[in-house]
Amino acid sequence: MVQAFILIQTEVGKAAAVAREIAQLKGVTQAEDVTGPYDVIVRAEARNVDELGKLVVARVQSVEGITRTLTCPIVHL
């Protein structure tokens, strides 16, 4: 299992709506609207890196109101 945080920037005023929509996606375990340089932080999981990439590119980035994403895979050192 691969887990990651996805940091999202949205259009002004869209953070709450984006977080609500993303929270419904399969593979997303948590989605919160936050303050700071990013507007939404998502925790997601997938079976492997390829499936994580597909989740981000095909489903997360297609949500209306998103302007930029940064995916940070979780590593256990």
C-alpha cells in the first residue's frame, strides 16, 4: 500500500467545495481545507505508485476549481 499527502491550491473561494468533492473519491482517506500556501490537504492511498498517479491525474486533478497539486508520497525511514 502506498500512501501520500496531496497538497492542493484552488481558485479563490473554492477550497471547501473542492475538499468536499475530493473526500468522496475512492482512495481518499481524508480531505481538509486549510490556511497557508495550500488550500486543501488530502491523504490518499493506493495499491502502488502507478495507481496513486492515476488517482491524482485522472480523478483529483479533474475536480473543478483546482489550480495546482503537489503529491508527497509517505516514506517510512
